[in-house]
Amino acid sequence: MNQTIYDLVEQKEFGKVKDLLTEMHPKDISTIIADLPEHVQGLVFRLLPKDLAVSVFENFDTSFQEELLQNLKSHEVISILNEMAPDDRTRLFEELPAGVVTKYLAMLTESERKIAYALLGYEEYTAGRLMTTDFLELREDYTISRAIEAIRATAPKKEAIYYGYVISKERELIGVISLRTLISSNPDDTVGELMNTSVICVGTDTPQEDVAAVMAHYDLAAVPVVDTEDRLVGIITHDDIIDVITEEDTEDIHLMGAVTTTDRSFWELTIWDSVKRRLGWLVLLIFLASFSTSILAMYENVLASVVALSFFIPLLIDTGGNAGTQSAAITIRALATGELKEQDRLEVVGKEVVSSLILGLMVGVVGGFLSYFICGDPSISLAVGVSMVAVVLLASVTGTVLPIIAVALNIDPAVMSGPFITTIVDITGLVTYFYIAKWILNLT
């Protein structure tokens, strides 16, 4: 399709380009335009009807939005910025330099500028920054027929109309009514008679991760946002929450792999950007891993006395690293989903001690037999087997406790996983192994 569009542009068949694009979904159009050569991107975008152009623009990455705005004429920029959904516009302004934001704010109408300033005034990563002010508001004394008329009149300018939010004269949120209820009820009934007064809502300062948890728990398509005086100021829709979940999952995956997270896409990163994202973590892990080298040097006499002990070091530290990573993954996921509460922490650690002890005994038996077949020395195989029990127990508890400690310190628990856990377990596992080996083999 990209090649077809490009060929038509080169042939100056602009009418055909417009006809092709207007039949497509805005997301697909944004992908096509972003993949076109730079010299035709702006031209193709200008062929779109105004309403479609705004929807397509909202689907571009923020970096592409910034570039496109620089290449558009002033009146085109004004039109797009004023027609954008408030939450999408806020997301764009967050990524732009302060001077550019000031310039674009001046292009907004007075009402849109007021909304933009209000949303930008909330803390980052909160419901206030995430919400849109384009919601359907109703009064409790409206009849159903009047409410439906209000929806017809305002729906084109609203981001979502799944629910009507019922507010008082002081703009306090007092109820919610679904579109299904409105269209299936008696026209003479009032909104107040049919509305649900048990409204699930969040505050403007609620962290976006908590908003996602609320919407997932109650299976909501949208959630209202209220200020400190319970006045309705906006709503957050499911598409914005999907973006949040994607961002949070991406950040966690990067942290679990010891990579600094970024808002830029994979193809936007240069080679040097990729190096910088990973170098700091690798250097830190090198310093931590150097303790393992020091431990080996410390127990040089033990290794010299029984060289066969060195054969099983990779087996032990790999098993410990795997066990620790398993426990960390389970714990981090339970923390992320809210299954693991603060009051449950001691119980979780106790449960992990028991389960890891059972796992350690089973794995220790396997490791002991393997080491016996390799070296034929029952004393060494006993040392390996007992060490494996201790290492699995220690690694599993470490993998459980460190994410819990991270949460208590307001650190993302995803940091305490992957390479970090493995390195910590390597250090403690080696000390445990040599201590147990010295004890069983009567070494000095």
C-alpha cells in the first residue's frame, strides 16, 4: 500500500490518494504516512479531511508529531492543536521543549488553553495528566428523552459516550448512567431515577498504575476523575489505560533485563543510544561480580586441596540464579497485580521458605547423584548436594525478599530481578558452597 500511495503522489494523482486513505482506519493511515519518504509525508497528510487528519495525527508517535508540526503551516497547526483530544495534546506537550510548548499554547483558543494549562498542572503519571475533559455530563432532573437529545447534540465532540456522568449544580459527581440504560428506558423517566449512585472513581493525584488496576478490577470502559472536593473534572478511557499498561510493561521488561528504559521506539534509537542504555548497568554488575572473583581468591587453598570442587561451581551458581529469578518473577508479578498486600509479606516469605526447601531437597538429590557420577567421590557429592539445598533456599528467599524491600523503599521491584538477582545469588552461593565443603571435607 505504501508503494501504491507513493506512486500516486509521484504521478500527482492526489484525488486517488485521498480516496484510498479516507477508506482506511486512522491508525493504518498514520503507519502509512510515517513510512513514506520524508518529502511526501506532509503532502499526503494535508490531503486528509480535517476531522480525519486530527484522528490520524493523534495516532503518530510524539516524535513524529513534533516533526510534522514543524513542517505544517501556522493555520494547519492551530487547527490540529485545537481539535486534538485534551489528553492526547497533553501527552504531546509533555515531550516538547518548554519554549515550543509556550508557542503552541498561544495558538490555542482561550477555552482550550485553559484546559491545557489545567492538565499540565497535574503531576506526571497521575490521573490528572492522563484524563480528558471531553466527557458526557447530565443532570439528575433530565428526562431520558432530554438526556438522549443532549447526547446527540454533544456526542461528536466527546471522546467517549459509553456513560453519562450525573453532576450536581456544584459539579459534584453524584451518579452514572450507561448509554444502554438510556436508550432502553421509558423516555419520561428521569436520569436521577435510573442512575447508579455507587460510582467508582479516582482522584486527580491517583497514580496511573492504580487507575489501571481500578479499571481492570471493575472491568470499566472509562473511569471518572474527581478533584479534592469530589467535583468531576474528567474521565480516563480504556484506550489511554492500554497505553499506560503497555508503557509500564515495557519499563518492567527493560528493568528486568538491566536496561535503562526510554520513551523512544526501537528504530528511533541510535547505536550510541543503545550502548548508553546498557553500559551503566553492565559496569555496576561487573563491580558486583568482582566479589565472586574475590571469594574464589579467598578460597584458593580449598580449591587447591580438592580441585574437583571447582567442577561444580557453574552448576551451583546457575541453579541458584535460576531459582532466585523464578521467585523474583512470581513475587514481582504478585506485587504488580495487587495480590500481594503489605500485611501478607511475612506469610509470603514463610511460604517461600517452605517451598524452596522442598525444591532444594529435590534438586540437591539430583545434583548429588550427578556429581557422584562425574567425580566418583561420595564426600564431594554430599558437599554438592547439601550446598545445592542451601543455595536454592537462599536464592529463592532472596528473590522474594528483595522485590518486597524495593516496594517498601518506593523503588520499582522490577529492578530486583534478572541480572541483579543472579549476581547477588552468585556471591552468596559461592560463600555457602565453600563453607559447606570445608565443613564436610574437614578442610582448613
